[in-house]
Amino acid sequence: MVSASSAQAVLIDFETFTAPTTITAGTNIMGLTFDQNISVAAAFDLFPGSSGNQGIAPGFGGFSGFFSQTVASLSIAAGDSGGDIDTVTLVGYDALDQIVDSDSFTANIGQVLSIVGSGIARFELQDVGTQIVFDNITFEFESDTIPEPAAIALFGLVLAGIGLARRRTGSSILT
């Protein structure tokens, strides 16, 4: 399922993709673009009781994702289906490639990694020496700054005051 709510939160869980299939690198999915092809396959044993489709990064070592606008939070269920112990790391970067936040785990089953911070423009999901299986990518776009009604009203009063002062003096106070 791919969905977005009015709060700008997005969930990508791969259920709407027909498995097996490939999401081509550069394809925008609800504001997220992967740097390499992602395979969609029937569920691995990522979590006890997991079901449905999951994404698989090609090759070994990890992949990156880029957002169409900055996000404030990101979580991804990730791990390896082989049952061996893996160390998986999620790192979020801002537009200047500075690390915003990171999270990691070492275990033999998948876990949810979460990062939070202002201005996350891209992420890397890393797993040394193994193929990453992942699902349930959830992120929240940062909201645009919208002036509050009180600030708009105050600005209107200031403009009205300037106009009134101008009428009284008969000249422009701005020049």
C-alpha cells in the first residue's frame, strides 16, 4: 500500500506491487526515489509473522533514497532473510550531505530503524556484506511555513497604520 495523509505522512509497504517486479532506479514513489533498482518479492522471514511483499536491494552493502522535499522523520523495517547476525544502519543526510541522524541494530531478525531531524533530504540503508530486505518505509514531509492568522492580521494593521499616517501627513513616510 502507498498512502499519504493530510499530515504529509507517507507509507510505502510494497503490497500494491505485483511480485516479482522491479522498481527502476529513478522512479518517484510518493516523493521517494531510489538510487538503484529495487526488487519486490514475496515476504521473507524479516519479522516473525511478516507477510506480503517486501523490497530487496540488489547487490550487497546497501542503497540510498532521495526525497522530493525534506522530511522530518523516517522509519524503515529492515534486515536480512538469511538468519545470520547482521548490523544494519540507517543514516539521514541534509541537502549539504551532513548527517542529521542515524540508527542501527545488530540482530538475526529484522527490526525497525527510525531517524528524526530537520531537513532530511536523503538516506542510506547500509548492511555490510549482505543483501538488505526492507518494508514499511514511513516518512513525514516537513510542512511549509504558513503564517498564522494572527500574524496576517497584525501585518494588515501595520499596513493600515502606514496608510493612515500617509494620509495625515500628505506625503509618503516610506520615501
